[in-house]
Amino acid sequence: MMPRVSILIPTYNYAHYLGEAITSALNQTYKDFELIVVDDKSTDNTDEVVLPYLNDSRVKYYKNENNLGLARNFNESLKYARGEYIKYLLADDLLHPSLLEIFVPIMDANPNVSLI
């Protein structure tokens, strides 16, 4: 079944913050989402940070073979998204627990809106 929302975390050498970002996404009150982490060939311990979260079926992890740079990694992460709506989350940011619960009805009610 396709998730309603894809939360995308493109990252590069942000292991120190990444766990908190992932946790904030997984703690959403709205549950119909997938979480996709795309690592731009980090040289830190990003793999170790993401590994425990892969027990959650909503979490997917991809690592680029080559460092693509910021903009191209954002585009790369979008390739994996299956959701109707996209929410980018920077690896050093957090989501408010009810963000998606607020975000989705606004998008549903306003089909001409493309950004909240």
C-alpha cells in the first residue's frame, strides 16, 4: 500500500543530529507515511545511527555510491518517494509531532496549494 506522505531526509555527515531527526519523524501523530533517508556517501557513522531505525517498516535507507552534492541528493531522495505528498526534513531539524496531522488536511482541502 502506498503511503500518503513521504518524509525525505537527504543527509551528509550529520550523524550527530540524524537520530533526533528520525525520531521526530517517527513520533508523528499522523501515521500514514514512509521515512526515507538518503546518505550522500557520508564519512561519519551515519550507517550506525540509521541501523536501529530500520526495524520500523516505514523507514528506508539508501546510500549513494558517489557524493552527489546537496541539490542532487535532494533530487535523488525524491526518486525513492512513493507518497502523494512530500515533506523534506533536514538531518539537523526536528518535526513537531502533529505537523503531518495538520499538513495533510490542508493539502487535501486545497488542491491548488503546492507548498505549506
